[in-house]
Amino acid sequence: MPYPYVLLSAAVSLDGFLDDTGPERLLLSSRADFDRVDEVRASVDAILVGAGTIRADNPRLLVNSPERRAVRIAEGRSAYPLKVTVSGSGELDPAAHFWHTGGDKAVYTTDKGAARARGLGLAADVVALGPDLDWRALLEHLHDVRGVRRLMVEGGGTVHTQLLRQGLADELQLVLAPLFVGDPDAPRLFGPGGYQGGRLRLLETRAVGDVVLMRYEPTAPGTGRLPSAADRHWLWLACQLAALCPPSRTAFSVGAVVVAADGTELARGHSREGGDPVVHAEEAALAKLDPADPRLPGATVYSSLEPCARRASRPAPCARLILDAGVRRVVTAWREPDTFVTGADGTGLLAANGVDVVVLAEHEKAAQAPNRHLLG
Ligand SMILES: NC(=O)c1ccc[n+]([C@@H]2O[C@H](COP(=O)([O-])OP(=O)(O)OC[C@H]3O[C@@H](n4cnc5c(N)ncnc54)[C@H](OP(=O)(O)O)[C@@H]3O)[C@@H](O)[C@H]2O)c1
């Protein structure tokens, strides 16, 4: 199921705190940065905060600029994004600004929390997700039922930590503010636990007044059949690589990337690269790696088209090359049509041999784009 694009937004002190322990909210952003945040809010379909942030900060979470609201309306959107909160307990203050400002509101909670929240008479859609709060179910509901395509998450640390650790964050927008908190009891942005092992990808740095904005993209593939936000990004890259293929009337244009479990790119390739008229994308990428590379069993192969199961041009199809390389996870956008081979089923061959294959059909059109001339 597709999820919204999830953008985590936070400001931290130089010593990594989200707030101090005083009764007032600590203002970390500069005036210019509050305006940047307003611009980001105006660009999204929904803004989410945890119930802890409503209790601590009593935020309004509005698009403050009348011009930005006017643009949203002119585009056929609501003046304000949907406001969303998550609560396990359902213990929410009905007098909080959150409920009395802006547009539509939604509470995602547990069965128990819903019983309590519904008794509060909140002007909000209360959605029970079962005995526990499942973030994937929440994102699916926002996408499918509320039509949310871009979600901005404005904290706090408990919420950010879960979304990042579960591989559900597409982007992190972090602002570093030039002040110290110095109180060990103050809340931190990210709590302890298991994060992706490798480095995130830096997308941008920008000075905004006296703070610095850093935008990062997580890179770690998902595990098993569960997709991560980074899977979508890598598969998108594979689809872009397909556009580099020399044109052909007798073979597909395909891109492939091999990525280690910690998010390190190991190799990439595309069909017919390097003057080889028959090489396939996955074959070209795997050929750049030492077959004894210990990262291969934990790696994911991203291929814009599912790996081939049969081919005339070489003895081994790509599905076999992937199995021989010891790779146990493949993410693809497009199942192979009958254009050249009838009933090709690389996915079936891989799955029958214990490989987890994830098909992200949301990228199918991008995978097909360089092959339109073959599809009739
Ligand atoms: N600097 C910044 O950019 C920034 C932005 C936002 C917030 N903050 C700061 O962050 C602090 C608040 O952070 P926080 O971590 O305490 O709170 P939070 O992340 O805003 O909210 C945590 C609450 O959300 C609910 N929740 C989250 N995940 C859940 C799950 N998986 N299942 C059930 N319920 C879940 C629970 O609500 P229930 O307790 O109702 O069960 C939980 O107590 C405040 O000090 C605030 O000032 C700073």
C-alpha cells in the first residue's frame, strides 16, 4: 500500500535537545525559520504531532500567512492542512488550541484510547487502530481515506524516533539553533534504540537567519517484505538509470542498484551499458562486485523491471545471477510483460528460492517510461 511522503521537522539546540524543562515552550527557531516552517506547512496535506507535544506546547499548527492560505484555496485545497495527533491513552485536553484553530482534525489511537477520546466531545475524527498504535496502518489510513500525499511531522521526540526507526520517514528537516540547553532531563530529538547502521544522505544545508537547516534522507532498505521509505528512493533511482540505456527495439531499458543493509550503495547498472549490446541492468551492477563481498547476503537489489527468469542472450538469467550472488531481497516496480518472453516470472523464481520480492507499483509508470515504444 502506498503511504504519504513523510517529512520529519524539528529544531534542536547545539547540545541536541528539543526543549528545556521549563513551563514555557523553548523557542529554538529564528523568525526567518518560523516563516520557512510556515511555507512547508502550506505545502503539505496534513501536519502530525504526538499528544505529548499538545500537552507540553499547546501548539496551533496553522498556516499563518494569508497569502499561502489563498494559494492553497486557489489550488482547490483546504485553507489549512489536516491536523493529526496520535495518542495511546486518549487523554487529551479538549481546551487545547489544537482543536479550536485551523481546519479538520483527526486523532489516531488505540481501541481503549478511542473510547476515552470519543467521550471528550472533540471536534475531530477519532480513528481506532486496534489494541496498539500501528504506524503503517496510520499512514495507510491517512493516504487511502484522507487523501494525504505529503505529511509533515512536527514532533515530539517519541514520534520522530518511532518513524525514523521503523524506516517510515522519507526526509528529515533538522534545524540547528545556536544555543545550549544543558539540562540532562530535557527531551532529546531521538531516543535510544536501533537506527539504520550507515549514513543518511545529505540533501541540502541552508542558513536561515541564525539557524542552519539540514535536510537528510534515510538510506536503509526495508527488511523482508516490508518496504521502507528508502526503498522508494532507491527504486526511483533505478528508474532514472533506465533512462540512460541506449535505445533498443528488441530489449527493455532497465536500471538497477545494489544497496547494503546499512544503506551504502554497492553498485549500479543499466541495460546495454559500456557498449555491451546484451548486458542487463542487474547483471551489469552485480558484475562490479566481488562475489565474496560479505555485504551481499544482506543487500537489496533494486530493479526498475523484475529480474528476468529466462533469456536467450546469456546462459544465466538475472534472477539466477541474484540467487548465485546470495542476495535475499529484491525491490521492483514493474512485472515483466509478455513483449519478448511469454509468462516470464522472475518474481516467482526468486520467491521460490527464498528471496523476498517487493513490488512497488507506485513507480511502475516511471519504469515503463523509457520503454513506451515497446508497449504498443
Ligand atoms: N524543537 C522542536 O522542534 C519540537 C517539536 C515538537 C515537540 N517538541 C518538544 O517535544 C516534547 C514532547 O515530546 P514527547 O516525546 O514527550 O511527545 P510526543 O512525541 O509529541 O508525543 C508522545 C505521545 O504520543 C502518543 N504516542 C506516540 N507514539 C505512540 C504509540 N506508538 N502508541 C501509542 N501512543 C503513542 C502517546 O500519547 P499518550 O500519552 O496520550 O498515550 C505519547 O505519550 C516537548 O517538550 C516539546 O516541546 C519540540
